Amino acid sequence: MEQHSKRKSKYALILVHEKNDGTIKKRTISSVAVEIAAALLFVLVVVITCKFVYDSIIIKEARKEIVNQIVTINNLTDENEALSVENSTLSSKVAVLSETVSKKTEVEDAISQETIENAMPKGFPLSGSATMKEAEEGDPMLIFTASGEVNVITSGTGTVVSVDADETYGTKIVVDHGNGYQSVYRNGGTPLVKNGETLGKGYILFSMKDDNKELGYQILQNDEYIDPMILIDING
């Protein structure tokens, strides 16, 4: 049996170069060098391809990240605008509330001041005209003699603390004004209020008739009698 030995084929790359003088120069590159060059070229192509693919992926991810950031920025911008509108609305509400509170405080202060003023026993203790004189002896007291049928009224807001008999006038009513002042009304008529009753300014205590024309009026400050003329408003 014949055995045929296989021979490995070989090839070479021949480079031909013509010089200026017309001579031709040949240069042979072995197959090994060609294979090495081909391998290097293949590796270079693979590397360039991989680099291109990698760069494409990086660029794609970067674009995706940029898009996401743009979306986030737009969302944050919308939220910021919404918050600005809400803040403006809240600021307006706060301003309105502050103005309301300020007006309420002013009204409350005015009411409080009016309440304090009304509690001071400055009012005239009769609903009509009368002559007036000061008591000549005893504690300070004004004596009013009515010129017609008038009513004895409170000189300020307060609470009735006593309705008692009076030796000289018949009945004595004491009104506590809650500020250290008390007003005392002495008259011979029938009392129209009772102990513990809260009264407004100008509330009727007695009705003065033809046979009952005199009122003894006094003021106490911290349980001490003072001259009623210090506080009384003759005109009102």
C-alpha cells in the first residue's frame, strides 16, 4: 500500500518596485509574515469594532441619562412653579388672615376699652333733669331733687351686691362695677332690681314720683367713700 505524504502549501507575497532608471526591484514577503500581518489586521478590526460598539452603548446610555435628567428637570420645574403658585396663594391667605386678626384685635380692644369705660360710674344717675347739692355732713354724697317724674338709673355697668333698707331714704341699692368702684343709690321708691342681678349702664333702679323726688347718690372706691363729683358727668 502506497502512502502519500501530504505537503503543506506555502505562499509568499512578492512586491515589485520599478526604479527611476528602469530597473525592477522585487521584494518577497514570506507567508509567515503575511499571516502575522493578517492576524494583526484582524485583531485591529476586532478591537476597532468592539470600541465602536462600546462607544455606541456608552453614547446611548448617556443620551438616555440626558433624557431622564431633562424629564426630571422639567418635572422639578413644574413642581417648583406649582409650589410658587401655592406659596403665593398661602401668602395671600396669610395676609388676609393677618388683616382679619388685626381687625379682630382692634375690635376686641375697642370693645374692651368701651367695656372699661362703661363700667366706670361716670354717668348721670337720673334719666331727667334735677337740682343737685352736696350733703352737709357724713360721708360724701350728692342729693338730687327731680323736677318731674324721672327714673333713677345706673351710672355704669355692674352687678347688684345689695338691696337693703335705708333709715333716711327708705331703700339703698349698691352696684359693684368690678373695677374697685361701687355706686350707692338711696331712694324711697320700690326697687326694680334684685341682689345678684347684672345690669347695663342706664338700667332703671327706681321710678321717682311726685311724693318721691329725692335721690342720695354716693360712690365708693376700694370701700372708701369719695366725692361723686370727681367722676360724675353732669351732661350725660
